[in-house]
Amino acid sequence: MLQYDSSLNSAFAALADPTRRAVVARLCEGEMSVGELSEPFDMSLSAVGQHLRILEKSGLIVTEKRGRTRYCSVDHRKLAAVENWLSERRRHTMRRLDQLEEFLARKGTPDV
């Protein structure tokens, strides 16, 4: 079995949840307080906090307390690592499809 970077594993596990994906999407627009982040979600502030802890532990977001308010932002380096992994898989798949197309063309098979 292939072994992958454990930090990528935790990032993908965190992104498996639709609420956490929505949080990351909102944070891509810019830094927000926990209160601002929690507004569109129909859940308690405590539940939002649990999602934020998972995202922070995965490295996808960073939080900073200023006074009595906690602010969150995306760690773009970690997000880029996830994107790079996906891009490499896409390139590999496209290469394989190109090879299949060439093979079928050599065999005289009609385009699929």
C-alpha cells in the first residue's frame, strides 16, 4: 500500500466534512472572527469551535487570539500542498487517457 504524507492525510480528513469545507471556502475570502464564521451555520458556537479545532490541527487554518476575540485565517501553504497533490493526480490521469487515445488511434478504433 502506498504511504502518503500524514499531514496530507489529516488535511483530506478535515476536508471530508462539508461544514469544514464551507469554513475553508469562507476563509479563502479573508480573515474572520469565530463569531463571523459561525453566522451562516445552524449550529452552536461550540460545534463550530470543534470544526475549527480539527481544521487547525490539520494545518489548514491558523487562529490567533486578539483581546477577547479569536480570528481565523487559511494557511495557504497547506492548501497549496493539497492542491498540488490533486494536480499531480489529474496530470497522471490525463497522461493515461492520452496514451489510451493514442493506442485506440493506432488500432483503428473509432474515437470514444
